[in-house]
Amino acid sequence: MTSVFSAEGKNIPCTVIEAGPCVVTQIKTMEKDGYEAVQLGFSEKSEKHVTKPEAGLFKKANVAPQRHLVEFKGFEGDLKLGDVFTVEMFEGTEWADVIGTSKGHGFQGVVKRHGFGGVGQTTHGQHNRARKPGSIGACSYPAKVFKGMRMGGRMGGDRVTVQNLEIIKVIPENNLLLIKGSVPGAKGSIVIVNK
């Protein structure tokens, strides 16, 4: 993240996203595929890292091999294989949704993962063990732990959508998009930006 100053002099925290150029690698149709969508590719890769099915796909579209492929539904306009989308498509757009994979935090206990109180608030049947879950089951009936019980486990690494983020600025010469606030994922991770 970084920050920029607005015209009024306010310091606005924002995230810089490289959005493009993205190439149309495949167009899905109702007749052939059963649904309509456009597949876009981002970030070129070497020929030696391409599988044979991917090589046929890129050869048919007459584009260089792409590292990341994503499908979008509801694209307007007449599109052809090989068309290029740049960050300029966000010109005049005020809001966007960003989809990404959140940072992984590994195995975490109940205090960090679910916000349990620990000994300080003495909840969940404990009295002298800090940061532990305490009692988890019922008595002799139903004599089991219900599904969905909040316990320790792996945290993060989930697909997250952050909606209605404000687009501060579009920098077409570098294909950069400045979005107010934070987006899911670590630095350098791949995200999907929807208008």
C-alpha cells in the first residue's frame, strides 16, 4: 500500500494494481460451451512452460502464452481473439470489486481465529488456562461435539471479495490502477478487478 494526496490536501491510503495489458485468449459461446464468457490472459510466459492443450489455445488465438487465465461473464461489445484490454477501460469508473486470496496465517488458536476472550474474560468454561478454548461439548446428551464448533485451525488463504472500492486514479502509460484502501492478498499476488 501507499498513499496519495487529494486535491483538498487529504492523505488517502491506496493500493497500486498493475491492470493489464490483458489479451482475449478464448470466447465461450452458448452453442459450443453452454454459457457465454470471455477468457482473458495476463502476464506472458515462456514457450517451454506451456502444456500442449494451452499451446493449442494460444496458437488459435494467435497470442503469446499467458501465465494467468480468468473468465469474465457479461462482457459488452464485439470481441475477437487477440483483442487487448488495458487499464484505460477503467477510465470514468468510480467503483470496482477486487477478488483475491487472503494472506495465509497457518494454524491459529481460538483467540486469534475466532476472538475468544481467554482467561481475561473467563468464558467458555475455563478458569486458569490463558488463550484456550475451554469446554466444547455437552453432557451425556447429546454426548457429542456439534459440527461447526469454533476451534483452532488453519486461518487465511481464502478467496475474498472486497466490494465497492473507490478508484482514485488511472495511470494508462504504466497500466496502473490506484484503488482506495486495501485489497486481499500479499504484495505481488494476483487479483481480479471487476467493474
